[in-house]
Amino acid sequence: MCNDVTVALLDTIPAQRPVLIAGPTASGKSALALKIAQQNGGVIINADASQVYACWRVISARPSLEEEAQAPHSLYGHLPQDAPYSTGHWLREVTEIIAQDARPIIVGGTGLYFQALTEGLADIPATPDEIRKRGNEMAMEVLIATLDPLTRDSIDLANRARVQRAWEVLEATGRGLAQWQADTPAPLLPLSDCTAIALSVDRDWLNARIERRFDLMLEGGALEEVRAIEPYYDPDLPAHRAIGVPELIAHLRGGMTLEEARAAAVIATRQYAKRQRTWIRSKMGAWQKLKMPCYLQ
């Protein structure tokens, strides 16, 4: 039944139509993107905020070299570990790729990337370094308390990066993030012009898969990846906040056993997947849902 559903879905996607694939971490998005690219062509474009960094092939679950050889891939592992990167950076790079007339198959779990792509992104001025440094030193509660009410009601207040970004915008421009977003320009790829697929997953199946995948990461060299970055570790850098990195850093610095770091990373990944599932339910209602693990069977 599941395979029949997947085959039927793939057969209905026009060969040149852009495809968007969103879903929680470890749900099998990359495998589906590769299937679509192999069937009708296209370039697979990363929409995961951790997979853009060259240092994190294993711990970010980037496609393997063998998988990358089976279809064109873009925006994977193209940045150094200390590079700043934002939704705006990503959208500008995707714009350049689409301008080359490549059929995009955009896959990932960073909901803000898809929102910017299909709904537009406000042209907010860059944040001065001194403001970002001040934000880095402020407590989460203080950042939240200083936000304007409209912005406070529109963002994930449990997400430190989102809260700090909203505070930085208000501090740098005098306008709340929600006000800037109200002036958003037309989107690069309106949802009506795409085949948009959101993976729907069983929680218990996904939690077990997350645990198995982290064990495979450890076997595949994740600890060695983190060990190479440890001398330069800076928790304020976007790359260094990738799930699993702080936990393995703590192990390397003597603060955790490897088993404790593994358990903490699995919990953090499950919590992140829960937030992703919530985003899909609340913001991707118009996307076509594909129940997992259908096409993986």
C-alpha cells in the first residue's frame, strides 16, 4: 500500500515542476528527494541550516558522497565552520541557482527557509556586530521581555536563536521583526507553483529512528568531526549549535561520559523533531502530506 502511494505520488509530479520536501529530522527526506531527482531530473538543494557547513557531514546527516554522485546537489557543505549564515543568505543562494534554469528539488527541515521561499522575506538590514555581541551575553528572559508584543506573539519563544534575532532587529532598526515581516516582498517560489510535500511521521517510529541514527553517526565518525572543531568551539557560532555538537564537546572536555553525551544528543534531537512536527501542523496546512515510513519500506 505505502509503496503504491509513493509511486502514484512520484508519477503525478510534472518533470519540470519545482518540488519542496519538508519534514522532521531523520524522517527520510533526502531519500525521497533522490528518488524524485533520479526519476525526472533536477538539482537537490539543501534547506537544512546545519548541512551547509563543510565540517558536519556525519553529525548533520548530510547525503553521503555516493548519494551526491547519483544526482546534482547544491548548498551542501559549502561553508567554513565559522561562517555566519541566515535565512537571507540561504534565499539569495537559492535565487542564484533557480536563475540558472535548474529544476529545484528543495529538501530540508528548516521551516523558516521554506517560509521565506514561498511567502517572501523582509529586507531587514544586517545586524551590527556590537549589537549581536550584546545579545549573546543577555539572558533569554531579558531578550523576550524587551520584544514588542506583535513579535513576541509570532515567534517560537523556546528557540534562543529566533528570540535573539528578533531582539537584534528591534535594537538595530527600532522596528519589531513582525513589522518588518509585514512589508515582505513577493516570494521567489509561491506555493501554488510547486509540488510541496510535508512528511507525516509516527512519533514512536521517528524517536526510534533518531536513536539508531545517532549511534550510526558515532560509528561513522561524528566524534572525530567534533574533535577537529573542539579547539575553535564557540557556542555563539551558528555551525557550533548543531544538535549533537555541544553534547560531544562536553564529553571531549570531560563534562560527560560518551554515553551521557549520546543520551543528551538523542533527547535534543527528539525535542527538535517535535518542534518541526509542530511547525508542519501549524504552518504547512496547504502542503501535501506523505505518511512515513511508506517509501522507505
